[in-house]
Amino acid sequence: MNRSCGVSGMFAAAIALAIPSVGNAQTESQTGTRFDREKYDHDRGVRDTIQYFGRCVATYKADEIEAYLKVPIAENWRPVVTFPSGRSHCVVRNMSAGFPELRGTIAEAWYRQKYGDGLPVTLAAVPPASQESVIEALTSVPQDDRAQILLDEFAACVAATAPSAVDNFVRTEADSSEETAAMGALSAHLGPCAFAGQRLRLDRISLRAGLAYALARRAAQIPDAE
């Protein structure tokens, strides 16, 4: 089980702009019309800024995001956060986010874009991963990365056993009363997914990011025909 991406030693939170070298040549800038571009609102708060970034990336890089969600390794993450010349408008100046939040926000935007009508009917509740598979995941990564794996496995359990509640949570507006209510509705599903002795310190931002990523990973496994 390859979990090499999404852990502390990764470059992952970095965002690269791939601008070709043209020397002294003059290039003509053109405005594309393939997608409607959401205008950035400079009065946005921190959470709204990150969510804007996620929606922007999902607009242009849906295939790359899905590839990463199916196989979350470094080689598949790099194309998600590397922007060719002309598409750097997704990157907001002075934007700051840790990797789990960035990953979760992009995953949430992809999921909501692909499944705008609601939870896919094939994404029913299923038993969580076995203890053996969790132990395998933990032992396959360095010690420093195991805390993130534990959080990922916790979120995956919640997304597996309560997909409808998670879906409702990630569709709410940030910092809204609906988000607070949806978070409260999830509380009954959190305890059974925590490991014995595990102490979780999750605010709504980190909880939402983790659950969005876990639900999107499940959704990415659905065959396109469905």
C-alpha cells in the first residue's frame, strides 16, 4: 500500500508555476473561453480563499485530481499543483495552507463538481477498513508520517460508515450555521472510528478537509459507467 504522498516530508503544499522559457521573444496573451472563470473576491476570508483555489483547480484539473485520488502518490499529486503559463490565476498571492487542508479542499471541489446532484447511489455505507489493513498502512511509512496516516484512516472510516452525513457536511458553506449543524450530525459517527487510546484534536477546518478527501477517494473508485 503506497502512502508516499500526503505526509510530512512531502513538497506537497508547494504550488509550482510552469512557465516556459522564451528568451527575448515576444508572446501574445489571449483570453480563453472554454470555462467561465470565477472572479476572485479580495474581501474573502482565509477559508473562502482556500475554497476558491480548490474550485479553480477542479475546473481545470479534474482528470489530474481524479488520478491522484485513485492512486495518491507524489507522481500523481505534482500535476495537480503545477500550473502552466496562463493558468496561474488559481494561485492567490500570500495564500497559505498546510498539505492536508490543501488536499482536502481540492478533493472537495472535485467531488462537488462531479457529483453536483448529491451522494452517488453506489456510495452506500460499508464496513471500515480492517485492523490488519490499517496496521499495514502504518508500517509502510516512516514513523514521522504515522500520525497523518492515523488521521486519514479515521476519516476513511467515517466516510465509509456515514457517507450521507459526510456528503451533507462538505456541501455546506464555510463557517455557516448549516456547517455547524452538519458537523453536529456527524458527532455520533466519530467516536466509533477513533482507535483505542487515540486523542483527536480536530477543528472544523481539519475535520472537513480530512472527510472531504476520504469521501472523494471513495467516489473516485466508482467506474465511470455508473
